[in-house]
Amino acid sequence: RTTMAFTAQKCGICFQPPSIVLIYKDHSQDKTRRRVMPVRNFSRFSDCSVAAEQLKNNPRHKAYLEGVSLRQLQKLYSLLRGHLGGESLAESLEKFQREETIDLEEDMNKLDDKELAKRKSIMDELFEKNRKKKDDPDFVYDIEVEFPQDEQLESCGWDMESDEEI
């Protein structure tokens, strides 16, 4: 059996009937195709993370969804769950955005393991999105930056010398 290579181009959701829609490039035939993956046994009470993992690991869809992030699938399931709960698309998007935004003032030491893993995943995705790679056209290998020294530097209490031994 020959190995088929697919590149995901777009991934979206259809509310009626509930399904995940993937537009992908089939390199073996050099064609752009659409794959509709029906969403079954999903309600407004379902866990979006579990549903996304099950779809991504489903043997029938795994090869096609390789280029789609788990976070994107979770977002699509979240939109579907909101739709099933009677929310408009705008409301669901706003709710998802609130849940996926990192609050810089939040004390992450107080989070449970699941919530902390979620925040780390959000930060990792943001880092990857903003990271400059060697292939990028505006990539510069060795950047030197001069920081202005116009202002007097403030000292912090923790870095002052102390006679006390610890």
C-alpha cells in the first residue's frame, strides 16, 4: 500500500448535520479535496477536549488531521457545544476567546493540574505562532539590540548586599 500525504488547508464546522469539515491537499493526486467527518454522540454537556482527542486519534481520520492542531479541534467542538446549548456563533466565539486568553494578573500557582496544562498549551501555541523560523523571509540570525541608558536604573531590595547570613 502506498503512503498518501495530506496537507490540511482549512478546518471548520457544519452545524446541520453536526460535522467537522476539512479542506486538504491530496499530494498523491495533486488535488484539493473536502472531507466531512460526522460528529456523533455529542451534546451540550460533552467534554470538548475528549471529543477532539477521539477525533484526532480516530484511525479513519488520523492521517487527514495530522496538520490540524488539537486546540483548533477543541475550538470547533466548543462552538458546536455552544450551538447545541442555544448560543449564537458570536456568543460562542466570545466565550471561547475569554476561556483561551491568558490573564497576566492570574496566579497560576493556585490552578489545578488540568487548568495549568491548558494555560501552558495556550502559551505554547502563541509562542509557536510568533516564533521566527529559519525558513521565514524576515529571519535574522544574530540580532544585536542597544538599550537606552538615559534613565537612572532602579535597584531592587532583593539584590542589595546584606550583612545577614542566610
